[in-house]
Amino acid sequence: MPLVACPVCEKQVSKRALSCPGCGEPDPARYHSRNTWLSRLFWLLVWVGIGAAVWYKVVPMVMEIFKQ
């Protein structure tokens, strides 16, 4: 289990600790906030991909139906 120094009190803390046991600093290694950001970026890219697929596949089919 890798340890990092807390940015406030400089004590050694696990990278996955929710708070520093010495000073109470929330998320001292910024591990959880980094994972949240990456998760949001991933889902944004998924939704953009779905939107692009709908735009290029479904919209032309619907336009053809309304032209007739």
C-alpha cells in the first residue's frame, strides 16, 4: 500500500485514505477527486459517442421517412 505525505501536516498517509488521521484533511492524496474527474470524462465521451452515432445513423433514416 503506497504512502504519500499529507499536504497539510506532512504525515505519511495511504493514497486511498478518505482523510488524514493526523489533521483530518479530506482526501489528502487527491485520489478520490482524481477518480471522480476521470469517471465524468469517460461518461462524457460515451454520451458524445452515442450522440454522434444517433446523428449519423438515425437522423438520416427519419428524414427519409418524412420525405415520402
